[in-house]
Amino acid sequence: MPVSIPFDLDRLRDPALRPIGEKLRAGERLSIADGVTLFRSPDLLGVGAMADAANRARHGDRVTFASNQHINPTNVCVLRKTCVFCGYARLPKEEGAYRYSIEQVLAESDRADGSITREFHIVGGLDMEAGLEYYQTMFRALKERHPQVHIKALTAVEIAHIARIEKMSREDVLIALREAGLDTMPGGGAETFSAAVRDVIADKKLGGADYIDVHRTAHKLGIRSNCTMLYGHVETIEDRMQHLNMLRELQDETGGFLAYIPLAYHPDDNELGKTLGREGTSTTGFDDLRNLAVGRLFLDNFEHIKSHWIMVSTPVSQISLHFGVNDIEGTVVREKIYHAVGAHTPQGMTLPQLLGLIRGAGKVPAERDSFYRVLREFEPDDTGATDASTEPLAGAVG
Ligand code: V47
Ligand code: SF4
């Protein structure tokens, strides 16, 4: 439940924000209508100041990051033609389609050797040839090779797909995968929950209520997860608020979400971008900051709000540290999904670069594990240059 947030109401230029500032000071929960007001207000600095106050009350000046490595084992996906925003998926025989063997996954994972990679983030397409056994074998092999590395893998949509092709319950799939080494789940596949939006951007994809249900099932099994919202395509502000409200309700029920990550839609190299005539025009920095700030203010039962520098650019990510964000996507190695749809950011970041970004915002960088436990807070004179991670990560970029 929300706690009282000290906040100077004189910082608000938009009078419509004042009742919201008062609620924050009184420790009252914001309503959906408040969320709509926050999204509509032109006073971005006022919204940001409230989000910053809420964030500081929880985390002070600390900004965390994790050292992780993305592995995308297959881009073959049965929804290739119907998720019109996706530029990554391919049909089985299409040019560019791939499915890694377990040996190829292990070869990719060896980039973790000698570096500080602590988490594998594993997601891919809904591939008919990648069922339960494929992922069980993969996770077991990864755990054997890198026992210390956490496996954050498979979105709710992928879990539901495996359950369908194996004719198993989602719960049994999760139990089997946990037994093979699955530690937590990423938040992908949520898009925007509204049925009207899904009809346009992903009409065959698992619906919002089912996404929530898979996460509920995982949380009840003790598998914690992240959640996301894809914004900046055809959704309305009301759709965004309905989505955030569904996440907040599940968090009230289970407390199983670790972090919320809003994802900025990239319009290049996908059908939707062409249909909307949006190619070459990503979301604005204004809207990126507002989505992060509203996430912090409305999701009062979430500890962590994460900004994804690959999606919103490094400058916006840095500024977001003053708009409610306490966690930043870490030293990702070899990101593919957003780079298939026009992200111009690098495909990875070295530790010294990440420390520079966080310190440049006047914040204190800290490395965390996948459960957000702080492992190391970096002293001001620590450049990270002596860290074993620097060279392998730098070498892997691109
Ligand atoms: O669900 C696909 C998005 C998501 C596009 O949990 C696109 O820690 C923008 O959820 N423009 C998958 N986005 C990635 C994801 C994620 C990323 C980082 C961290 C975590 C976490 C989760 O990528 C998909 C979809 O929403 N995506 N296409 C596009 N054109
Ligand atoms: Fe497949 Fe996911 Fe792309 Fe949809 S967004 S086509 S489910 S890989």
C-alpha cells in the first residue's frame, strides 16, 4: 500500500495535477482517472517531480543494473503474419529463419565466461519444433555449464504455446521448466492488453487476461516475473491505464512482479509501421519519460521501474533516472529483437559506459542480482575498468 510521499505542491504548474500531488502526500492510492490526468498533462516536469519523489522515497539516489546476456534461440514463430509490430519473427522456411541447436545455445552462452554475466535472458518465437524438451535440455545444459548464472526465460506467451503443443496445463509446463533450471520469467508478450488494440496489432496472440493468468500461476509456484507494456502504436491513454490497472491488481494479489518495464514501439521493418506510415518515427522522449513516470506513480505496489536504454535511447534512459526510474537495463550482450525493428542504440554497453551514464545523472550505481539484491555499490573512484567484465563485454558488442 502506498506510503506518504513528501512533495512540494508548488512544483506543479498544471492545476489538474494538484489533487494528485495531495493524494501522494496523504499516501492515497491513485485512481485510473488520475492516471489519465497524468498522461494528458502538458506539465511533464510536474509529473516527473512527483515520480522522482516517489522513487527517492524507496531508493534514494541508488540506481541498479544487472549484467545480463540475451539469447534468442529461435526466430521461427507461428504468429509471424499476425503480430504486425514484430520485425524479428520468421516462418520456418523463410529467409533468415533460424533455430539454434543446444550446442549453438551453449556456444552463445560461453560469452559469459570470464565476464560478470549473471543472468541469461532467453526469449524467442513460438516455434512448433521448440517444445518442452527443447527448453528443458537447454536449461539443464546451461545450468551445468554456468551453474552460477540465473535463467530468466520464456514469456507468458511462450509458456502458453508450449502448453498447447504439449497438451499440458500451463502449471505443469512451469513446474517442469522450473525443475530444469528456470528461475524467473521476463515480462514480454504483454503488448497492450485492450482487446481492441490486440485486434489491430496481434489478433492471434494470447489475450491480456491469459497473460495475467500465466503470471499468476507462475507467482503461485514461487516463480517471480517482470511485466511490460508496449506503447506508442495505436493504443489510447485509457488503454494504457486499463493495462496498468490489471498489472497493479495482480501485484496486489500475488506480489510476484519484480519490475515493470514500459517498452517503446519501434516502427521500422514491421508491417504496422508501414500501415501507420510511421517508419523512421519512434516514440518521443516526452512520451517515453511520461510512461516511466506514470508507471512509478500508479504502480505503487511495484518496487522497481526499469528503463530500457536499447528502446528509448541512452540519453532518455539517463534523464529517466529523475522521472521515477531506479533500474536500468544492464550490460546487455547482443540484443537482437529491437535491432530488427530499427533501434539505433548499440547492441551492448560496457560496464564503464553504464557507470558513466548513471553517475552523469548524479546517481550512485549498484550492481544487482536477478532478484534485485544489491551485490556491489560502486565507489565514486571505481571506473569498473579493472572488472573482468570490461573486455569480454566490449568485445561482444555488435
Ligand atoms: O513482447 C516486439 C517487444 C517484447 C517490437 O522482462 C517490440 O526484463 C518495440 O519484453 N517495437 C519482448 N518493441 C522484450 C521484453 C523485455 C525486454 C527487456 C527486458 C525484459 C524483462 C523484457 O519486445 C515483446 C514486444 O512487446 N517488441 N517488437 C517493436 N517493433
Ligand atoms: Fe512471434 Fe513474439 Fe514476434 Fe509475435 S512478437 S510474431 S509472438 S516473436
